[in-house]
Amino acid sequence: MENMKEWEGFQGKIWKEEINVCNFIQKNYKPYEGDSSFLIGPTEATTALMKIVEDLSRKEQEAGGVLDLDTKIVSTITSHKPGYLDKNLEKIVGIQTDKPFKRGMYPYGGIRMVEEIAKAYGYTVDPEVSHAFRDYRKTHNQGVFDAYTEEMRAARRSGIITGLPDAYGRGRIIGDYRRIALYGVDALIAAKEASVSLRCGGEMSDNVIRLLEELHEQLRALNELKELGAMHGFDLSRPAATAREAFQWLYFGYLAAVKEQNGAAMSLGRTSTFLDIYIERDFDRNIITESEAQELVDHFVMKLRLVKFARTPEYNALFSGDPTWVTESIGGMGVDGRTMVTKNSFRFLRTLDNLSSAPEPNLTVLWSENLPNEFKRYCAAMSIKTSAIQYENDDVMRPRWGDDYGIACCVSAMRIGKQMQFFGARANIAKALLYAINGGVDELSKVQVAPKFQPVSTEYLDYDDVMDKFKTMLDWFAALYVNTLNVIHYMHDKYFYERIEMALHDTEIMRTMATGISGFSVAVDSLSAIKYAKVKTVRDKNGIVEDYIIEGDYPKYGNNDERADAIAVNLLKMFMSKVKRTKTYRNGKHTTSILTITSNVVYGKKTGNTPDGRRSGTPFAPGANPMHGRDAHGALASLTSVAKLPYSYSQDGISNTFSIVPAALGRDESAREQNLAAMLDGYVRNGGHHLNINVFNRETLLDAQAHPENYPQLTIRVSGYAVRFTTLTKEQQDEVISRTIHDKVAA
């Protein structure tokens, strides 16, 4: 690549010779170890735009959750004319459709889903669109159900596997949107054309044929991206020349992605440190002020908050609160020992003040003990104030992924532009334990879902007997789960390929196959009860175990009791050992997460009584959390138990949603900030991977439930992402209220 005039003032050589954003950042960013005193409040333009957004948000809620829905135009990168909040005020422009809060239509995933969504909100899909996607254009959903076996369908119906992305975009693929700002689209096109040339002339195997087709799809998407820029009056063919252009170019890449895909998690990546380089260069040139820099960040984040997808009521029950998981990863340490915290790290968190607290983007701080103390204090202060930030252990992830990884969805790390994820659903491991006890018969429907295995025949559950049967059941379950995901991702690549996101990746990439666990603490406590107490079975007239009577007590997961915690660690290792036995589509690396989103409520509904004493239909704990109220020995004991789960066996992430009352952190604001930062240091030091932090009193949630009009901005962390509490259903609010809210640090 020739030296571009837009690169004047930037240092380094390697990134100029190849697509290498990581090298550019390492050579040009300025670590910041100062405090937050430089930060500035919102400009008049920002305040005026937020008033428009707040008015539209109120109208959307009054309309039942969807203000407007496109039923005629299929959403593509260039499908809609430019839309604006107020063109004269916006420093960053572009929205998904032609009007703010108008949700797009994505029928490539499945036309029936689109029609169901429209009907649920009082709309009707244009008959010509329905005709085209029912009769002429096969969808991802049709392909998946053509290939599903009856066993897969039965598991899906029973809820032992739930949340499969078989009708919508899979998400969890992070395009390196920074490449557009640094190189311009023409350079990216040239690099992809070179990749095509390298693969022509040799053996035309199925892998080569597929890759060549995908590369040409990527090239078409890059040309459409240039057209998207031109529609708004910008030339994306060249690199960005200023900070404002860098924000705009990068945002157009993300906008193209969300115009083309309705993925379950359309994460942003790791952009704040990259964008700070452009701001600092503009400071050196005296062409920007701190107020203007903060305004760029505010308007950029405001646009990220406007990303919306139309979802079915069933989807909303699983993933409540209208989340898009626009995850932005902030901070962390460089592999060279320098902090990657910049002034922009502070500015992004400052949006929680300037724009008010909100769930999106999903602000994620990559926490290290070595982060600057002033940044730690500021993070703690904003968490106490807003409960809108999550934290992930950079000291655990950096050795595996380097210092240019980002978080996809909630907790999943991947190297930006060099790695993608095949993601899908959750394995209900608590229900699998019940299947082991009943020989593969579903405890609720009484249908034989798994193959017929020998059920437990004794009146009292014997630990060794149950474990033998559980291991056999997991052999079947893990294989079925991975094979189901293989079907989904084969069809997704075929019928709903992420052209622009993959165009912003290297041609040769690493793929992971991300499984997930739900009902983790229920299974752990159930096994602990069987091992350390006496659990008597209660059977129906056909001999199927439908309830349990516990005689005596047992150690509960979440209290730093090694007896229970060892069961948890062994269960995770056992599940992963089973998952790895089944070959994955495109040789994806097997990973798993312990993560449920808000679907812990739905999973609980689909699961009967369990040997830990949990009643049928009761929600699971979220993610890797102990069951509600069972972590009774204080905050530190609960954190210590979860931190024992080894990241090496769960590299897709271990989600822990933690709530504590303000008074438990200290008597005054300064003490609370210091103690919360110290608590995070200790959790990271012990190996804990992820932590959602909520700081509130239960009474606040109860009052918000009774008087939602008084709490329009109340944001809480639920399980890897944040929501506005008042947007949750009554059932989900009740579940959140019932969770452990620690009132003491130690017992």
C-alpha cells in the first residue's frame, strides 16, 4: 500500500504494508494514567438530540414496544434512503432504515418469523415479499428444518436445547470496522481481490469453491458499503483524515452490518483506543477541542443506542429487554506492559452521564490489576451510579487472545478481524440430569426424548449410580447439541451469510463452535444433595420420577465450600470433554460458556422438580451464579466459588451477575469506590472471568416495579448484558428481585 496523505502524523511501518490494525494501535496510542477531571458534559446539540431520542422512546413504549416496522423493503446495506434525527445537529449520521425507530425486515433468516413478528405488532408483510421468500428464495430457517432430524426436533420442543438461532442472524461475529477508517474501502477491496487471485488455478475442492464464492460476496458488500457512504455524502474509498471522519467511517461499517443482519449479538469490538489516536492527532493539529471530542463520542454512542431489531414474542421471552449486545471493549493492558486505557476510555464511560444511563452499547471494561488506579476508581464510581458496566478478566484472556481482542455478545473473547464464532443456544444441563434419572424420558411431557437408557430404579438416589447414568446421558446430549449447531451454521453460511462482517476479517480465520450451559448451579446443587444428603424419589403411576424429598442438608455452591465447588468444576470439565468428541462444522474449535441471558426464566419453566429442592417451573440462576439466596456467606464467598471455575475449560465465558447494596461497600462515596475496585482486583486475581455489577437496594426495584413511570432510565445488569428494568416482563422483574443482593462483604 502506498503512503496515504491521510496517514500524516502516524508512526509505524508494518501496518502500512499489510492490513494490521493491531500494529497501528501499538505504534500510535497514548496511554493515559490521569484522572477524570478533563471530562466535559454534553453540548447543546447533544442535549437536543437526546430529547428527540427520549420522545421517540416514550412513544415506542406507549405503542407496545415497536413504534414502526418496515413491511415492504427488505433490509440491505443500501435498501433505504438516509434518515436522520436532526441532520443539522448530528455529528455522526446514519440509521438502519429511513426513519429513527423504524425497524427493518430481515426475511433471509426465515419468512415465517418475519410474518409472526409483523402480526404480533399489528402489521402485515407485503404479499409480494411473502410470495418471493415462500416460493422463490429459500431461507436459512427452511434449510435448517430440512436437515433437522426428528431427534433434534424433539430436543428443541422439550427445551433441553433452547434458543437455537435457526430463524434469525447468528450474531457474535465482530467485523473489524476500524479497517474502514484506517485504510479506506478501496484498499480493503484490493486485499480481497488478491485473496481471490491466490486461490484460482489450483484444485477446486469444496472448501476452495465455497471460499471463492464467499470472497466475491464480500467484495460486493464492500462496494455497497462505499455506496452507503456516498448516499450520505461521504467518500469511504479513502482513509479517514480527521477524528470526525474516523468515527463516521467506522460507524458506517457497523451500520452496514446491522442493516444486513439481525444477529442475536451485533457487537462493536474494541474501538475506543483506536479512535483516541485520531482525536489526539487532531489535538496536536489544534483542530478539535475536548468538548468537540466528547461530542463525537456522545453522538457515536447515541447512534449505537438506536440499533433495533424486530423480534418475535418468543424471542423476547428468552432475551428480554430488547437487547442488541452492541458490546464495546474498553481498557485492558497491552502485551508490552503498557495500559491501553486512553482518555477515550473515560469518554465512553462518560456517556452514561451525558446521555443518561442505558443498556446499549454493552460497555465492557477489560479489567487488570495493573490498570491505572484513577481509571479503576472512575469505573467503580460509574458502576455504583448506573449499574451499567460489566467487567472481564484481561489478565486471563490476554495471554490467549493477545491485546487486540474484543468481547462478542456478553462474555466471549475473540481476536478482532481474525476470528469468528459459530454460536448457538444453551444446553439445559439440569434437565439432562433429570433425563439420566428417568432413562431419557422428559419429566414434564413424559415423552421419550433421549434414547432409552436404564433409569434409576432405587427409592433413594445413589451418587455413583446417578453419575454413571449422567455421563452416559451427556454422551448423547453433547453429540446431539454439536450436530444441531453444525446443521444451523452450515445453512447460515449458505442462506444468510454475513458478507460485510466477514469482508472486515482476514481471509484465513480461526473459527470457534460456541456451546453453552444453562441450569449449571441447579445441576451442581442437585449432585451435591445426592452426594451429601439423602434424596428420596417420588414417582408417578408409571414409575417416572417427578419429585424429590431431601433428608438432611447439603453444601450449596456459592459459599466457598470446596465440597460443592469441586462438583461444579468437575461438571464443567466433564461437559467439555463430551462436547469435544463431536466434529464441528468447518473445524471450529470447541468452546463453551456458562451463560443464560434472561432465558434462565424460560429454561426454568421447561424443567421439572430437581433433586436440589428447586420446584418445577422455578427460574434457574443466571449464568454461573449460585441459585437465588443460597450463597448465604457474603459477597466474597460467592465470588470465590465462581472464580474457581477454570476459564481454560470455558473459553466462551463464565458469566457472573453480582448485586450488592451500597451500604455494604462502605459508608461514603470514596470508600465505596475504593472497596469496589479492590473487590474487582481480588476477583480477577483469583481467576474470576466475568462480573456484572449491580449496586442497588431491593426496595428500589420493588418501587420501580410499582411505579415504572418514576424510573425510565433505571438500568441493571441481568446476565452478560444490561436492560432497562421497566422493559422486563413482570415475571422477569420478579426473578431479578428474588436474586441474592448481598448486604455484607463477608459472613
